Amino acid sequence: MGGYDTTWLPEYDYGVFTNPLRTRIVRFLYQKADCVLPVSDYAAAESKKRAAYSGHVIYNAIVFPDVQLEELMLKKNLILTVGYCNTRRRYFIKGFDRFIQMARMNPEYPFMIIGMEQSFKDGLSNLPENLTILTPRSHETLAEYYKKTSVYCQFSRFESFGMGVAEACSIGALPLVSSAGALPEMVNNNTDYIIEDFDDSKEGRRKIQSLYSGNHKKREECVRTLKEKYSLEVRKNALKSIFIEKGLLPKDI
């Protein structure tokens, strides 16, 4: 459980709990469920503000590709964010305005957004010259862009997980995230990877410069940290433990 189903953002009319009928349905399901599985500690805490339930946090998982980061370093020259955007609401919730401002403040670096519908992009004005915006791409195509990514940004105002963060950083990108939702949790609350104040241009610029030049050793350490939480094996074992606890699997399996 995560995302829309865990939150209430009245300023954006976003989240399952903005609708009274849906709220009642979700609370009923929480009461009847034997075990609810939020995708992050943040998602668990946020949803439990609305209704109590019994559950366990189990993170989403990704496939970690077998890559040689030292060899990829020569290709890594991009600062990237990925997310679907077709409305003003999604534009602000996903923090695209913050990313565009970051590109404007760092004109010497190439920035890219993937996932914005052309019709929405056409309504934006005064975009910085160092910013490229692409429409949604396939998962396979995204992997090729991740190989070129030096810094992956997720500047959302709400996020119950950050699949793009995990996927990009599994191929050697270094993360830079907002302090919203589960994003700090994803980077182990490492302040090198978190922007606290987007009105402080010096903070953003300093961290972009530092991460952009990060060597392959730092990137390898980031991959190792991610594997400890978001590998398929970790998720498989966590689910297995719960199934055994609930009597759905034998203990000796």
C-alpha cells in the first residue's frame, strides 16, 4: 500500500482521504484486513493517522543490474528526474517546478525531465536552455538514460516511495531528494542527498556540484546501501516471513 491510498493533501485535492466515501471504504478495509503492507515507514505512519490497522512495512523491490560503474563513469553527465506529468496538480506534487528552477540556477549542467506530456510542456514558458523535456518513455529506454545519469533528482512534495530513485541509483546515479514523505527514508536520512530548503539557492547548487563530481566508489557505496533494503531477495524473505507468521506457509519451507 502506498501513494494515493495513504495520504490526504487538501491543498492539491489529492489522496484517497479527500473523498468521504473512499475514506469510509478504506477504513472498513483496514479493519477487516488481517495484515496491511505499506511500502515505507512514512506510508505506514501517514495512513495510520486516518485509521488503525495491523501491518508490516515491506519495501518495493527492483532488479539490480550487473554493471561496472567505473566503466560507466565516462557516460554519466546528466541530471535527471522522471515522472508522469499532464496536469498542474501533478506538476507541483512531483516537484517539477523545483527541478526547473534548479536547472535555471545551474546553467553549466545538462538537466532532463522524462515523462511530461507534450501538451502540458507546450504550456510552459521561459524554460532554461540547459533543460531537455521528453514525453513518457518505456522502462527499457529509461534504463539507457539512467546509465547516463550522474545525479537523479526527486523533488516531490509528497512521495510514499521513490521507484525512480531506486532504479536510477541502482545503475550508479547519486540521489538528490526533497525532505518530503519517504524520500529521506530512501537515502537513509543522509543529509548529503537531501535538500531541506528550495528557497536557498546556495544549498541546491552546492549539493548539485558535489554529487555531480562524485566518484565511482561513492556510487558503489550507494548501490550497496540500496541492495540492503530494495533487492528482490529482501522483499521475498520479508513476504515469506509474514506468510509463515499468518499460517499461509509452513515454517520449514
